[in-house]
Amino acid sequence: MADVTGPPAPAAGPQNSGPPVTQASALLGTGSIDRSEQPGRVGLLLVLAGLLVGAAIGLSFVANEQAQSLIVWLLALLAMAGVFFLFALAIGALQLSGSAARDDITKGIVDASPDGKLVVEDGGRLIYANEAYLRIASGDTFSNLVPVERILVGSPEVSEAVYRLSQASRDARAHTEEVRMSPPLGPTAGERGFGWYRVSVRPLARPRRAASLWTVADITAERERQENVFQELQHAIDYLDHAPAGFLSIDPAGAIVYMNATLAAWLGYDLASVGPGGPHLTEIAPEADVLVRTAGLPGEVRTDRFDLDLRRRNGHTLPVRLYHRVAFGKDGKPGSSRTFVINRSAGAETDEPQRAAEVRLARFLNNSPIAIATLDSGGRIARANASFTRLFGTIPRQADDGVPDGEGVPRVEPNVADSVADRTALEAGLTRAASGRTDPEPIEVQLNGPGGRSARVWLSPADGGDPGQQTDEAERVILYALDTTAQRQLEQQVAQAQKMNAVGQLAGGIAHDFNNVLQAIIGYSDLLLASHRPTDPAFQDIMQIKQNANRAAGLVRQLLAFSRRQTLRPEVMNVGEALSELTLLLKRLLGERVALELKHGREVWPVKADVNQFEQVIVNLAVNARDAMPEGGKLTIRTENVSDPGAAAGAEGRGGAPAGDHVLIEVRDTGQGIPPELMEKIFEPFFTTKEIGKGTGLGLSTVFGIVKQSGGTIDVQSKVGEGTAFRIYLPRHVPVAEPEEVPVAAGEPALPRAEPLAPASATPHPDAKTAAGGDAIAPQGGKAPTRADKPAPRKPAADHTGQGTILLVEDEDPVRAVNSRALSARGYTVLEAASGLEALAIVREGAQAIDLVVSDVVMPEMDGPTLLREVRKHQPDLKVIFVSGYAEDAFRKNLPEGETFNFLPKPFSLKQLVETVKKTMAD
């Protein structure tokens, strides 16, 4: 049974602005209907009465004495239950049915709510409706009251909204919809033709059965106000769109937020295409980047005036004057601009000659690549063109009549001296120009900001040096400036290249002279070792001398690698196999705190390089990476094929792969990274960031020299705190068909044109003999022995003795003496010459037949190649062996094409000398 509660219906009167109360509500004197309270259960009362009657009947069968005591206990129990019930009722722990609902103030608020409220239990049972909903639904009892879904019927849009609300109610979700009903709901249906309603539903948590609260609010008046505001806004936009001047708004990123129809028509754009995704500022004003470079103080509203050209859609220019206003927030960040545009094209103004002259002058100044500005005597900027803004990064405040741009914010003109690193020279030039001196001298300045920009500045007086001419104090000096950043960078690159070339020549010269010293030390060590047994006390001392000489030879090779004058023995190699062979060595070098990972590419192309020097490059980079990760990290070596990038090729490998097919070897670490200011110095010789005594500074310079001499390029990418990646690009080797070899007679081994032998100090590669073209030759029809095969039995010592006359040409006396002794001890007749002229004289005399010439390359008066050309005039078939600390390619260009000779790089052991001599003479 429903409980009808609530305050009496208010009397109708002028102060009751809501809809009139229905007749049923007036008769009931109620504002809502509610059956949410549970009715009393009569069955429980009957059960209790039955228990009492049963107890009385049971006591009648009990003796009087026992019945009296049981009756007393039963009455005492009922009395105690009654007392506890009274106490619980007094403190509010128990409430009589309906009293809490009638006394709840919250229910009174909901009953009087102007929005319709309806509570529906799961299953569709209506349990509450307030007065407003009764008016909307035109009902007075639950028997004739319908739910929200039944009163919202009409167009398909309304049906879809009702469906979404019902679905949300079933899913226990909150949801809101706004619907338009025609005719409107409730008793006002005849007063207007439609009504707007906001309908929402949300779940209600109840202890026994869940329910949903539906709310229906009449928002017709709110919607009418919104439509009125929108109409007024549309009128304002229409007035602005068709104003006789242009208007646009630009955000700080340069995107055009708004453009009126007048400006769009001037530029030839469709107004519908302007906005997000439409034309950018750079499209309509390529030189107007000054509009987004405006800087201001927090809270300032800044207005500037610009005379420039806009670009129409057809590419033609439109001369305009812009009044550009930008408001800055409390954090100093600019907002979107309000820019007023005045058309200054022909016919737009009455004074045509003056307009045309002003437009020409504005174009001349703004389109000039030279930065131009007018300054006062203190350097504050009065006016400036676009080139000045781009170069110096500042723009003058160009508000009219000196009026402050913001509320309480005075104008503070920027000073040009704030944009340069050294103010002294510029301020001195300002003083000279302000005093009237008309002979401006160029001033080189370094500009603040990133990129290391520089400029050349001229300052001249605005009055031309005429003291009688009246000039504005704010425009006493005219500044002209040229951006010299690219020129300075080019000059630095040329100077760096010249310095590197000079250091390379010096390093090569030092290495050559030092090689001669080491040659003598190694040679005499070999002579001493030949005359001492291993059991002699001095034998180990002599070995120490030779080993230290070999270590010094390694340093010389680094110098030669840097100067790109070392001797390379290129061969076709597989990069992946070479790196795999280095794995164990690299793990020992890196230690336990640095993890090594190799990532081999698929089907990596072969390259042609010196295997030993390639390993030196990888080892140097790995050691450098290890030192950059003192706390540990990860070193990744990756290989892959890089196809010809075509037009996207990077210059010298910087910023990308060079032109042509290359194999990439990337060595990446997770170390500290290289600061940008050190990136240009890392390949310089003797440059190191390590502590004194912990680095020679030749590691990376050696890497650079080896890669360059091998025909490759190297690129470095680094981020401080993230790590460094060295990318080496080696040219892909494409095999070419070789001509068939001419068979030679038995016992006459073929001799290559120039066969360099490994220096004595070089660390032999595991396959050094095979790589150098030595004795490891695969048997015919079989395959070359591998490392897994059993080692071949030790061969008997080779016979190094021989006969013949050798002309030994060497300008260094110790080297000539030790080589002469070694050859004489093997049975050869040695003719010594201290220079090329002396050797040529011996050949011309012809007193003794000469079988072989062993000559140094670099000598005073006459070098080795010149001596060879002169000797060929007298003995065309004379065999020659060149020895030098320089690479073979360094002097081959000085020889005739097809010239045959052998080459032995310094320093070498005496054993290598006699082996080469015997092999050459046996040919």
C-alpha cells in the first residue's frame, strides 16, 4: 500500500513561477508519492500470538506450583524485552515504519526539487516520484504513472537517446542525454511548440534491492539563452568577416587559428579551408617569422607594427601593414595574437605616390638579406627588419606614441648588446657612431644562443655625420649586419684540415726517422741473439731490448696510421668472421663489468681491408668504450649491409651512409657520451680526456687514419648520459674476373709485383701466412687446412745462405752497417752506398756485376724512385727491393706505370731481410 507524504501544495499565485499543480495533486494535498518503505508483516504478529496461546494452553497441563514459577519467568522475559525495546526506540536504534521517511529532510529537498525525480527498482517497479515528475508525466498515483521511457516518445533521435539511457540503467551506469520534444511534456504543452529536456539516470545503492534514479530537467530556457548568445556571436563574426580590413589570429607555433573572410578573399583562400589543418603562417608570409619571435614580460600586452608582403595563393605578393598584438601570461608565455591587416596595394589609399614609395621602402628593408636596425646611443633598438630579428633573435617594441603596452607595464626597448657574447667592441662602435664618425669599421661579434652563430656588424650615424641635421634621439645609429656563421665554420674547417695535415706530415716524418732508429736496434739485437745461446745470462737482456723495440714500433705504426702513410696488406675478408675471432680477446679487454653483444647481419658483403688493422680499429674502439663505462655497461657491435643511399648520401659519412654500397660496422656503448663541444676534437692526435699518464691520445686518431686509408668513412653519434655509437662504413668489395695465370717452368716460382712482408714488430694474425701470401697453399683439388686440423710436422730450418752481389743503398749509417753484416754473413757480396748519387755512380762504373739493389726510399739528394729510373737506363732487368717506413702507395705514384719491384716495410728483422733477398734473387 502506497504512503502519500510531503508538504501541502503551494497556493497558486504570482510568486509561484513553476508550472501549475495538477488537480489530482491539489486534491491529495501532497507533492510526491512513495512506497519505498516496507509494510508491516501481519504473519509475524499471528505467529507471535499463536506462540503465546500455545504457551498458555501448555501451562494448563502443568501443576499449579510449577505453573506459577513458569508464568513468572515468562512475564519477566516479556518485561525485559519490552524495556529493551523502549530504550532502543528512545535512542533511535529502532524506528516505527514510515516515521523516518516522513521526518527525513533529504526527502523533503527531493520532493521540492524543480527537476522531475523517479526511482525505479530492478524489474520496472516504480517506488518514488516527486511533484515535478508528476507534473511532467501527468499522473497522481502509481496506477496511472508511467516511467520515463514511456513519456519520451517522438523522433528517432529521441528514441535513440532513450535506448542509451535504458541500457545504462540496466548496466548500473550513470548517463545523461539532452532531447528535444515537440510538443513539450506536462501541462505546458499548449504554451510553446517544443521543449528541451536533460534526462539522466544513475544507480542507487539500496540494502535489499537495487534501483535507478531518473532525473528529467526542463532546460528550454537555458537552451534559448544559448541560442541567443550564439546568434549574437554569429552576428559579431559576420561583422568581423565582412569588415573592410583583414584580421587573423596566430598561435605561438605559427598556426593560423582564425582568418576573416576579407583577408581570405585578398589572399585567394576558401574560408572553409582556414583553421586546423589549413594554411600555415609560412605559406602566406614566408618572411613573417618575426611574428612568432615576439618576446615580452609576464602579464604584458604588446603591440607591434610591421610593413611586409603576404603571399597570395597564386604566388603574387600583397603589401600590407600589420598591427600585431600579443598578450603574455603570468609565466611569460605568449598567447594567440590579434593581428589587424591593412591592404596597401595599389588603389587602396588616396595618396598613391606616398603609398607606393612606402611599400617600396618596406620591401627593400624587409626583403634585404642584410640585417638593418636603428638604435639610440645606448644600443636600444628602435626599428629593425626581418633579417635583423632572425639573426639577433630580438624585436623592438613598436607601440605607437610611447604608450605602455600593458596595464602598469612600461615599455623597455631591447638592447642589441644583450644579443652578443662580448659587449666591449660593440659598445665602443656605438659610441663612435653616436659621436658622428662616418668611417665605420667592421666588428666581428659572437651571438648568444645555440649554434655558435657569428656576425659582422657596421655602425654608422643616422644623420650621416651632419651635426646640423635634426635626428630622433631614439634613432641615432644605423646598424648593418651580415651573418658570417657559415663563413666562420668554413674557415675553422679549413684551418682544422691544414692543422691536421701539418700534424700528419710531422707525425709521418717522425715515424720515418724513428723507424730507422728502431731498425738499427732490432738489427743489432738480432746479431747479438745469433751470437748468444739461450742459456747465456745476456740472452734475456737482449730479448728485452728487442721486445721494447717492437713495442716502440707499434707506437710508430699508430703515428703512420694517423698520417695515413702506413703499409696496408688488404685482402678480401668477411667482417662477421673477423669479429667472431676477436670475441675472446674483446671479452678479456672489456672485463666482467661490461657485457659484449655481437649482432651479425644477414649475408654481409665482403670487404677488402687489412685484417690486422681492422682488428686494431675494433680493439681501439672497444677499449675507448670500456673507459667510458667505469661503472659497467654494454658494448654492442653490429654489422649490416647499407645500399647506396643515392641523393640522401651523407658527406664523408657524417649524418648517414656515404654514396655507394657499404658494409656498416657499428660499435655502440652505454657510457657517459661525448659532450658536443668535444665532438670535433676526438680524432685529433694526442687529444684525450683521460688523466695524465693514462692515454696517448692516438687511439681514435689511429682509427680515423686506418679507416680513411682503407677507403671507408666513420661517423660518430653521441648523447651525453646515453652513450656513443661509432659507425664505420667500408666499401663493398665486388670481385672481378682475373686473367688466367701464365704457367711457369718448374723450379721458377712466380714473384708478385710488390709483396710487402710483415714487419718484425707486428703481432702475427692466426692466418698471417695465408693472408700475406705465404707458404700455406691448398693442395690441388683439395681444400686449405683449417685450425681444427692436426698441425703439420715441424719443417727443418730454411737455408738462408746465397751468392751474388747486392748494392745496399741506405743513408742511415747504423742501418746500412747492420744490414751489410747480415747479408755478408749469409755469403753475399755487399756494395754499400750512403746516397742515391753514390749508388748511381757504382752502377755506372760497372766494375762488378750487380744482381740486386736493396734501397731506401727517402734519402737526401736522390730518393729511391729516382734512383730506380736512372738505374733502368743502364740495367733494365736489375732486380730492386725498396725498404721504407712509409707505405708503398706513398711512393708508387712516383714510378713509371708497370714498374716491377719488391717492398719490405721498416722495421724488419734480419731474418726477413735475408729471406726476401734470397727469394728475389732466386726468381
